[in-house]
Amino acid sequence: MTQRAVAERGMALQVLLAEIDPGWHGGLEPELLSRANGSRLGRRLLARWLAKAAAATLLAPAPGDGPIGVVLRWPRAGVAALTRDLGALAFAPAIRAEVRREPVRRLKQALGNSYLLALDNTVWNGRVDPATSQRLATGLAQALTSDASGDDNTALYALLDRQGRAELDEWARSHDPALGEWARLLQPGDAVSDPAHLPEKPLLRVYTHHQSRRAAH
């Protein structure tokens, strides 16, 4: 392994350990966790713990920076943007069915380009089974109702992000396991997950778009 690869792997490990949800460290006291993150030996021990299960792919030995390089290519903000778009696209059937003026205005304002993605029939036709259609419609209606009494879009964002994480997790298990592990580690281990239903082709289009944007930066 070259010196540069060693440095990049070390940097990626520091980012991973600093960013993941603390719960993945098995209830380690915050003070001990902070001290471990502050030393090379401590980080190595934490990595060894994670490599046994939650980050088996990310921390697997490999040439170059290895799978852990995904941590630098996909920072937290990048993963969040990808999952938000996937969630919006997954909710396309419900979003397209909502035609009332005020909900449409709120969706446009809250989602911006993600709203346009959900409406784009060339990306996905939005066909789902009746049970999924009902689940999406009910979820969206409840989120909009919950947010109506406040000044933010907390419920809507939580709904779409949860669905987006489910879509990414399902796809990544067979296409990009390292990214899937990284996305899971950014959330609590007991985070609620919804059933995934996006077809592979539209999901891949969104993933490729975000991947290209990451590479351009």
C-alpha cells in the first residue's frame, strides 16, 4: 500500500469514527469514546470492533484505500441528499396524486428540485401495487397534516428520508455494500425502516446523478 493510500485510509477512518451514530460503539462511555477517537491505537480498536459486524465491508482489508474510501467520496451531506431524493422519488405516486393548491405549494417549497424529480415520469412511471399506493398516500397525508401546525417540514422530511434510506439500503446490499454500511452507520442501529419498492433502473439514475456530482467536487 502506498504512503498516500495509507494516509487516505487513515483519514477515512477518522471521518467514519467521528460521524457514525455513537450507539454503534456498544454503549461506550462518551468520555472513553472521545479519548479513543483521539489516538491512533484507540481508533484501531474501535475499527476492529466495528469490523466484526456493522462495518465488515467498509473495514475489510483491501488494496489502496479500500472500501472505506466511500466515506470520503460520500460525506454525510452527500448521503443525506441522495436519500432525500430517493425518498421523494419513492413517494412519487402520492406526490403526483396530490393536486390541492396548498399541499402542492408546501411540497414545492419544501422539496425544491426533489419535487420536480418526483414528478418526472421519464425517471419513473410511479407504478406500485394498491397496498403500497395506499401506504404512501396515508404517510404523505399524515406528514402534511403534522407539519401544518408548525413552521417547518419536520414530519415530511423524516418520512422521505426514512423511505430513502430503505431504498438505498435495499439496493446497496447487492450493488454497493460499502455505501450501504456507511449510510446505516450514520443512523441509530434501531432506526425504523420502511419497505423498499423502487425499481432498480430509476434508483440507479438518481444514484449515478449524485455520484457524478460528488466526483465533480
